[in-house]
Amino acid sequence: MSLPASSFWIVHVFGCLVAGALAWGLGVGLQRWLRISHASRNYWLGLWLLAAAPAVIAVALDLWAPAVVPLPAYLPLPLAIDDGVDAGIAARTSALSLPQPALLLAALYLAGVGVALLAQLRGALAVRRVLRASTPVGRTRWPGQACAEEVRRLMNAGIGVRLTAQTVSPFAVSWPQPVIVLPATALERFSDRQLHMVIRHEAAHLLNHDPQRAACMRLAGAVLWFDPFVRLLAARVQMAAELRCDAWALQVDTAAGRDLASAYVDTLRMDHTGGHATMAFAGRRIDDHLLRLRHMLGGDPDRALPLRLRVLFTAMAIAVGGLLASMQAALADPRVPVASSSVGTALHVAVAEPEPLFSSPVPSARVSSHFQDTGGGRKRAHNGMDLAARRGTDVLAPADGIVVAATTQYPGGPRYGTVVVLDHGHGWQTLYAHLDSFDVTPGQQVKAGERIAGIGTTGETTGPHVHVELLRHGQRIDPEPRLR
């Protein structure tokens, strides 16, 4: 298992912010220019999708694309351990290295998601506590006939109405069953006409499936917690839903706008349970309150989008969203995992990963030097095994792999001579040094048994052989049990 590289996190966060800013800026600008109604929920929901969907699609493409490639993500080049470098010092340096930026970015993102989900859970539990403490309403407690008839119709439709002693604004929930919860003070403070409008408003939320929609948007908002534009557009979607429910409540009594506005102002004085998105009066910005009051008192002065504009905007949103998603997926490269570190190694070890089925890279060769050998005038323990054979003898890929290096100037290892490095997936790599030549190029996929190079004498060597190293998550291990 490997974590995406730093570029993956940076590109996708930046891409999310660009898509969100574009959706917000264009959406607000077009809404003002064309005088699109604030109650056009589908318009604002489309903009919210334009802000959120490209990022989700791009991440899915990046994470899915490596899965269809025969080999998983490849690791960075192994550090060259040349003569004169103390292996113990190198090992201690690796063990003390700090977590890489990719790991820190992943931890920061997951921490943000965790905090956002905990906040959502806290709000849901608060609403649940209010719901569990609520009680059914007796038929004789309603202030008038209009409320009693509305509640009776709702109960026949399977929607319950309950009272709570807590000073909360009215709200509706759809799970585990559809219920409208009213504060007990509403029966004392509201007239029959006012309470009738409030109940119809909450019933409209349930009929429009707003609680389910709001829950899905909150989960998406937790995943995209770092994007303020997604939150702004989600608030606009919720405001559109509130305005639509206000209009639906007033359909049966168009002259009750002043009564609904008065009830709305009165509920603003009540305490909230935490701003749950299903509440009818969850708005917090003064502009939102004024907008709702204007719609209640004067109706909706703006227009809904004509069909031809809806089709045009939908096509444009799909095209722009697809372009943004493809650009993000192309720029972000998730296939460079976290390099070896004390934290990274622990992460790898904690996950059971398959081991490639290796074969010998030079079946006809003899082992002239073993792993950890210290003889022959060596300054330190040998970090691989040497396979001796005639110059030009084929060196074969011991397993399927991706060529990550094929060079005559290996970084940090001039004594290695000509080098080929293969990545076999799941943290396994093999390195071949002192080659005479190579037949592969970086990025090329090779199959087990395919010739990759020929044995040579390049670099610092006493005779033709290939120096073979086997690494697992950046740590050198004895290659002989697996490659002979």
C-alpha cells in the first residue's frame, strides 16, 4: 500500500478551489444579470455540483487509473550505497528521517474530514436528543381548526407531528420516520394561521426530500471541508429550498404572508439546536433573513430559468465540469508513493501486500558474492549479491515490472556503472549494476523473463558480473532466497 504523492494532494486541492470559485463567481454573476430567482433550487444545486463533482471525478480517475495498470505505483530510485559509506549510518539516517510531505498532507486532510464528520455527528445527535424527548400532540391543544386539519392530513400520509419543551426552531426529519418537531411555546405564541403556515412549511421539506438531500450535501461538504465555495453554494441551495417551502405553504392562503413573516421573526428569537440543515429557520446571515421576509411579504420578483436556458446551462456545466476533472486528473500523479521512513515503513508493514513471484535474473550465473559479505577487502557489508558470467550474458527481468531507471550515470553511485532499476509493485524493487548495456527505457513495462540488459564491467569491478539488490519499501534485503 502506498500513499499518493504531494503533487496529488496539491493539484486536487487547488483544482477544487478553482472549480468552486468558477462555479460561485459565474453562478452569482448570471443570477444577478438574468434575475434568476433565489428559489431556483435546481440552478443552485447545479452550481454546487459544478463545484464539487469535478474534484470527486478527478480523484476517482486518478485512484482508479493505476488499478487498471498491471502494476501498482512505483517507488523513487533506491539510494546508492557506495564503498566508503557506512551502512549503519545510512540505516540510522533513514530511521530518523521525518515523514514526507505527502504523508503530512494526507494526515492533515484526513484530520479535517474527521473534524467535519464529528461536527456533523454532534449536530445529528443533538437533533436526535430533541426528537427522543419530544411527545405527540393532543388533538385539543391546537390553536384552531386549520392546524388540526393540516395535522390530520399529515398523519394520514404517515408524517408525525411532535412537541418539544426545548426552545428550538421548528424542523423536520425523515429518519427513522418522517416527523415534524415544534417547540411547545409555538402553540402559545402563534395564531392558528401562523402555526398552519409553519407546519405546511415543514411538510414541504419532507415532500421535497430536503432532509435526504441536505444529509448528502453535508457528507460531501465534510469530504471537501477545505473548499469555502462548496459551503457557500450549499447555503444557497438550502436557502432556495426554504423559499420554495415558504411559497408552498402560502399556496392555500396567499394573504397569510404577513402572518408567516411574523412567525419567522418570532422563531429567530428561539435558541437553535446547532443549526441543523433540516430546520426551517436555520439561516444565520442577516441578508438571508431579509430575503426570506421579502419573499413572504411581496412574493418572488425574479424569474425561473426558461427551458432553453436550463438545457444550455446544463450542457455548459457538463462540458466545463468534464474539462476541469480531466485537467485535474492529468496534472495530479498519484503513482509516486511515500518514500521509506520510519512512519512510512510502519504503514507498509501494517498492510498485508502480495509478493511478486521472482525468478533468477541470470539463471546460468554463479554467485560470486553474497549479501552482507565483508571479505575481499570490503570497507563495509555487501548490500546485494554478485552474479558472475561472461560479458554480454542476458540479464532478465525476474518478475513483471516497470523500468524506473536505465542509465550510465546512476545518481549518487558512480561506482555502480551502468544501472537498471525495476519496480515490481507493492513496494518491491530490484537494482542491477555494472551492466555492459541495457535494452529498456524508463517508464517501460517489462515481463518476467524479458531481457533488460547484458552483464558487463562498468563502474568499479574486478571482472564481468552483475551486482543485484532487492529492496522492499526502500529497505535492502537478501536477494538470494528469492532470485536464485
